[in-house]
Amino acid sequence: MAAKSFDLIVIGAGPGGYVAAIRGAQLGLNVAIVEREHLGGICLNWGCIPTKALLRSAEVFHLMHRASEFGLKASGVGYDLDAVVARSRGVAKQLSGGIGHLMKKNKITVFMGAATIPAKGRVSVTTDKGAEELAAKSIVLATGARARQLPGLEADGDLVWNYKHALQPKRMPKKLLVIGSGAIGIEFASFFNTLGADTTVVEVMDRVLPVEDAEISAFAKKAFVKQGMKIMEKSTVSKLDRAKGKVTAHIEAGGKTETMEFDTVISAVGIVGNVENLGLEALGVKIERTHVVTDEFCRTGVDGLFAIGDIAGAPWLAHKASHEGVMVAELIAGGHPHPIKPNSIAGCTYCHPQVASVGLSEAAAKAAGYDIKVGRFPFIGNGKAIALGESEGLIKTVFDAATGELLGAHMVGAEVTELIQGYVVGRSLETTEEDLMNTVFPHPTLSEMMHESVLDAYGRALHM
């Protein structure tokens, strides 16, 4: 059987893969995409989007309890967990369907099945109807990643959940243990805690949200504890004893082990790349710690084979994957795109309060040898934040004292996941403190705090 021939074959239809396919098609390439499960990948179906829908329900629920602060009356406030989940699934379904429409619109051939790469430039797809043989000069791997399973802490869908189980909970946890306080762990902890679960978070590092600036982590932890969460840092769960309706967790900290009982455990201890059963080793693709090794243009070292998104390593973010997809498609079509700078990609966590950052933390900037100027501005000094009833938060900026370059920005508080993009654009345009100081920020907005934080770094803050 002759192989169907394309200019570009993309394996995986998540936010990296489907965007690579669309950009390739826009540039005149004949494109095929292979997906074994859902168009939109984990992000649209089981990650970024449905979790935000859940968290929005929790946010509204939280605000309903605060009605009297706003001069409003709400009695008998409650929730229907099944309805909350149904809304989340509906949002995911709507967007996933949208990807199918985009594939048709851009004349991209979709193959639903599992792909292998038997030889350079060849892709074999196992579908419901049998095997399809495809050929292309360029192949993009965008197979993503899955939840890491630690021995003894494996998810079973009953007592111990991974993110998929947590997105479709069969019950409301009463006493919840979340293992890991990265974005996934802390978002689920925030959701279930807001809905009334007695929540404990265990983190192996010395602080929650360990990739964030230490000051922001400390601020967020204080807020979580105030909301009733128990946070255990420098701690590990060594063992889970499962019994009917309960789990006994053995938690080690400071050389001592204590046991605690829970009815539900969520494991959020990182991810592993989906590199298996593709035939990568036989092709000579280099794999380190379950991730494909690439250069700055996502090239694998095997001619015509690229890897983007989570499979290509940190940062494990949908927007990074999409941007790499565009870059690779442009490269394949003969363009000269700029490589992606990981340090200029923002990270956002949608817990309550939200956390967002871009660039170097204060500690990382010092470690890199910079002489720095640091500015801070609290939400309590901002009129819009007070009017919103969201006066707890902080915006922090880090500058190179010698050149005025914006090295990093770090935020915790209401809507900071939207605000961070201002600093991302600034870094992309190689802004200095002078540019930011001379920018007129609209009033009254939360964004004014970004201006004040810059001013504060240079001893010029006006409202503090």
C-alpha cells in the first residue's frame, strides 16, 4: 500500500500540535495531524480549560459567601458538585469541537489513531479501520506528557486521584490530601478547599509553589493558611495505606514520620513525557528524563524531525507549546523565525489568590550576578482593588541596576494572570524602567500597581 504523502505530519493535536498544523497550512503546506484521543489534547479536554471552569465556580461560590460585604443578601448558599463538573465538561467539549472546525477550515487531514515512526519521514497510524501509512519530509512530535506516578502513591480513581479523576470527582472529599504544590496541586487544593474540604498540602521543597519568587510563595502560603489549608513543607509522603473509604498517609518531615487519615488523596507530583511506543530510540532520538532533547529551534538532531511542547521539556506550558508550533511550522516552510526565550514565558497559577510571574526571581537574579533594584506595591494601596473587595496581593518587579532592564516580575492577588502580560510585552520589547515609568496607566485599574511597583524600585512610589 502506497503511503499517503504530505509536506508536514504533526503527531498530537494538543495546543502545540494543532497550532503547528494550522500555521503550516496557512503557509501553504499540505498538512496531516494524528491524534489518538481528543482534538485539543490534555489542555482543552483535561487540563488548562476545564480546571479554570471549576475554579471559576469556586470563585463565585466564595463571593456568594461574602455578599454582605457588598451590601447584598444571599441565603441558603450551596453548590451541586455534579452541575459544577457538568459545566466544566461542557466548556471543554465546546472548545474541543472548535478545534475540529479549525482543522476543516484549514484543510488539514485528521487521522484519529496511535502513531509510530517506523523510519525517517514515515508515520504509521493504527486507526479503527486498520493501519494508515503516511509520508512527509517534516514530522513534528507534539505528544505531550502525563501525570507522574510514584511507587506506592499510584492513582486508583477511588481513594487516590490524578488530575483526570479530580476533574470528574465521584464525591466531594471531606478530608483531602494533595501531594505536590505546583500549579496543578495547588489549583485542585484551592478548588476543593473553597468548597469545604479539610485540605492538607504536602510539598517536598522548602515552600509551596517552589518555582515562584520566595516572597510571592510566602504571601500565597499565608493566604492559603488563612483559608484553612494545612501546608506541610520539606515533607514527603512515603506510603499510603488504603482501606475501605480511607487512606492512611505516612508523612516524613525532619527525620520523623507521622500518620494522618484522609478519605481522598490527589497526586500532583509532576509529569513524564509521552515518548514511548513511537520508535524514537531506533531513529536515534536522544531522550533524557522522559523528554526529547532539542536545540533552540526544537530540532531533534534527526533530519526533518522536530519536538515541541511538553515532550520537549520545561516550561510545561500550553502557550509555550503553541508558540513553538508556530516557530517550527515557519522554519519548515522556509522562514527565519526567532527562537523562543524560555525566560520570557509567563507562568500562571489560578488558585485563590492567583499567582503569575515572568523572568528571573529576586534570588535567581542575584545568583546570576546582577546588581538589582526591587520594587513592590501592595493591593491595599490601589483604589480599584479596594473597590473590588480584593485588597490582598502584591506586585514585585526586579530590575538590573546598571541598565534598567526589567529582569523579572512576580505577582499574587486578584486577576494577576491577566496583568502579567503587560510585563511580558515589556520584556519582549526590551523595556527599561524609564519606558515603564513614562507609560500612562489608566485609572482606576489594577494595572496601576504595575506602574507603582516600577516606581518603587527607584524610590518614587506615589501611593505608598
